[in-house]
Amino acid sequence: MKLWFKGSAGLAKHEEAMQRLKTLNIFAEEKDCYTMNAAFLKQFRNALTGGGKSQSFGLATSTPDKHHVDIAFLDDYATKQWEAILHFMVGTTEGKPPCKGVLNLLGRSGLMTGGSDSGDNMDAHDFANHMARQDFGVPKITHKGFQFLLQDINTQVWAFLLQYLNTAESLNMDLVEVLTFFFQLGSLELGNDYSSEMLTETQKHLLEDLKAYGIVYQRKKGSRRFYPTRLATTLTSGTPVMLGSHSNAAKIAAPGARKGEGSGDDDDHGFIIMETNYRMYAYTDSPLQIAVLNLFVHLRDRFPNMVTGVITRDSIRRALFKGITADQIITYLTTHAHAQMRKRSPILPLTVVDQIRLWEMEKNRLRPTTSWLYSQFGRQQDFEGALQYASELGVVVWSNQKRRIVCVTAEGHNAVSGYIRRMITRHKEQQQAQQNEQRQQQAVSVAP
Amino acid sequence: MVKAVKGNDSSVKQIILGLNERGQFIIEDLDDTHVFVDASCVEQLRADIDQILNENTYNAEEANK
């Protein structure tokens, strides 16, 4: 069995896995031979072959569908649904707003701001309007949301589903059933239709939601069959989703609008050319990508297969105000740089990268620190003692020897103030003791 | 609660001193790059500084129009 693994790293993982399986009593080791627990073995075989009642690979419908749909249609559907969500996130008005479930999820996952809790009693359209109104027409995309947009589609789908799992509990859904259904989806075959009759109530509800994300397709609500789309079938496989890049997706969505020409098309991710004079040319016709660019580029002209724009202080500041960081912008530009740009090193012109960073720093010229100020120390020793104590704790923000002022952070305030109080009382006690001693001495000298 | 404000340059500090003449919020003037201000004023201060700096930047887009 050890021959299955390459290198020591794989072997270590294998040993860890075997250890766990052993503690679960699934495997027993005997003289370097592993034996599988009999009951587990039987069920495992059952699961692998899809036998029994568990239906680990979904139940294929036995009768042919009158309204059979082909793979191209499913791809189209998945793309349309998923992009609708992404479109909504970047704030384009294209297409109708996604349904309430999606909006709720976006709000709860912190990908977008806008009262996710207040929308419980509104229908989808009202809710979208409500969110839109909060930011003068554009629902706010958050820092996290932008990060989300930068990821490839498989990661996005998983992030969405994980978030769904988090919220499932609050919706009184059984986590086990939800998870089972997710994994089951991953093993379904694209282009086949499956029966929804065997599903539990929870899973049927889940099906409705997944339909909204474009992960499964159902012809109409309550239909007895459903089709997994490419988003679903690639869930558990490591291979990149074919819909992976948006430009590819755009090709599927609008096959006639795009001719395969130019080197940019070969490299799915590279379409941005950035010049040292802050001008940007993007070879794309995907409204989604244009919308993403619009978040931080001042777009000027739009042609059938490209857009031009310029990065300005205002455009970057607009993005910064939305919580998008300079690093995120730079990463986006780098990962989507045109093939011609990649030949150079560094990929992006240094002037542009530096300037974007400078604009970000300019926004943070003020750095406030919550702190407490101690001043008017009576004696130099008191001040020095306090300063030394505070610097030992590492809580000094600022100090001045001459003016006897020391600033400590809010965390250090309690400790330092306690120390100073103790120091001053001790000093007073000493003084009193000295005075008493002096008096006694005087008394002694008077006595004879 | 009070806050110490640290800027990276003295120009911002001078702007803060100018703003202080409108509403007294500086508790202690520490040095060229530090002032000690009332915590409740920090957000307002940040917005004010932003606005002043904005007025003083050359905008290529607008200049071309």
C-alpha cells in the first residue's frame, strides 16, 4: 500500500489517515496486513456501486424526459445564473437581481453590505432595491467580496456552499442531509437527468436554492427530475471548471459575439495591458469583467472587443473607500495581465504599482492610537520609573524626557496607572517615615 | 478616552493645528508628528484633512476638460 504514495510528505499523510481509520475501527492491522471492518466493507461496496437504498450517486430517472436539455444548454444556464450573482455583486444593472436567498447569503457572508437581517419580510425585488438605496444606486461590495471575485469559479462555488452550510443550521436544516446532497451532486454525471423523488424535504428545499445559484437545473418548480450543471459535477474533482474564466463563460453566453483571434484569447486570464502613463487596455467583452474593472479604473471608451481606461487618483480612491485594498487591485491586474505583459519583468509598470500604493498611503496619513497621557510628574524619579515600567511592558506610544510626558496604549493603562499610584504612595510613606525619624532625632537632641 | 494621533509628516500636523482654531480638540501638542486629541473628534478630523488634501491635488482629468 505504501507504493501508492510519492515522497515522504504523502506517506506521512497516509499514516495519519490510517491511524484515524484505525481508531474508528474501520481498519485493523495485523502483521502489516490491513483488514477492513466487515460491516463497513459491505456498505462501502454498496456505496461505490450505487446499490442499496442510500443512492450515493443519485437516482437516474428511468423514463426519458420529454423536455430533454443538452449540455450546452446546461452550461448556458449555469453561467447565466452564476454570473447574475457576480453581476449583482459588482453592481451592474444587467439582468434581474438574484433571488432573496442569494441576497441573504451575500449579506450574511459579509461579501456585501446591506441589511441582511432587515430583509426577512421583503420579496426579492424590494430587498434588492433596499440594498441599492443604501449606497445611492450601487450595493456596496466589501473587501471580502472583492477577494471573492478574484478567485476562480470552483473556489467561489465552494465558498458559497460553505456559507450555505453555516446558515443552514439557523434555517433548521439538517446539516448531514445538506452535506450528503452536496457530495452526491459532485458525483453526478453532466447531461443526465436525476429523479428528485427520493430526496428528503430538506434536500428538496436545498434543490430550490441551488437552482438559484445555477448549480442544478430544474425545468419548473416541483418537477420530478433535475439536471446537475457543470458547476455541480466539478465540485469534488480537482480539475478546473470549464466555465473557470469569465471570458470563457462569455464565449458560451454569446457565441456569435466573439471571434477567436489574437493571442489574448489563448490565455484565458490575460487580457489587461497596463501602460506606464496609467492607461489601461482590456481585451474583453465580458460585461462582468468590465464591471470589475470599473470598480477601480476610470473607463473611457468601449469597443466591441476591448475597453480602454485610465487609472486616476479618483478612481483608485473610489475603490479604496469601498474597502478594496491597493494590494488587491495590484494582484488583480497582475493575474489578468495580457500575455504580452507577462514577457516583461516586473509584469506591471513600477510607476503604476508604486502610485497605487502611494494613493492608499495618502488616505492613511493620520494614524490614531487610543492611548492615555500622563503628565505633570512631580519628580524626575517618578517619571523615569513610570517610563521604565511602561517600556518594559512595551506599551509606550510616545514619551518626552524634558516635559515629563508619557503616552501609553489603552491596554497598558491599568497596569501603568496602578504602578504610578503605588510608587507615589510609597514615596509619601517614605517621606512620612523620614519626617517621623527627623522629629524623633530632634526630640532626642532636645532631651539632654 | 483620548487618542494620540500620529501622522507621517508635519504638513498634516499643521493642518490639524489650523483646524484646532475652529473647535478646540487638541489636549496636548506633543511634537512635529504627534498631537494628543479627543477621541470623539478623530473621524471628523480624518474627513476634514481628507477634504483639505483633496483641494490641494492636481487633477489631470479635470484639467483636461
